[in-house]
Amino acid sequence: MKKFLISGLVDEYRVNINLFAISPNHAIKVFQQKYPKAEDIYVIQDLFKK
């Protein structure tokens, strides 16, 4: 599992949280489960960094 920094717009506020997930898509799905009304969700980190 990797740590991803996910950002999303929830009720006009930008929320950034760190999540452990298998892939970036999985991290976004976990964020959507935590914040069902979230919009404009994306990963804020260098995915190709070793």
C-alpha cells in the first residue's frame, strides 16, 4: 500500500487528506466514500517518484 494525498472540494471548502491505498483510483474511491458530496477530486503527489 502507498500513501496518497487526495484533494477534493467539499461544500465550497478544499479538503486535503492523506490516504493509504493500493492505487490512485482506489484512493479517490475511498475519498468519495468518506465525502459523498465531494467534487473535483484529484491526487496531489508525484505518482512516479520512487
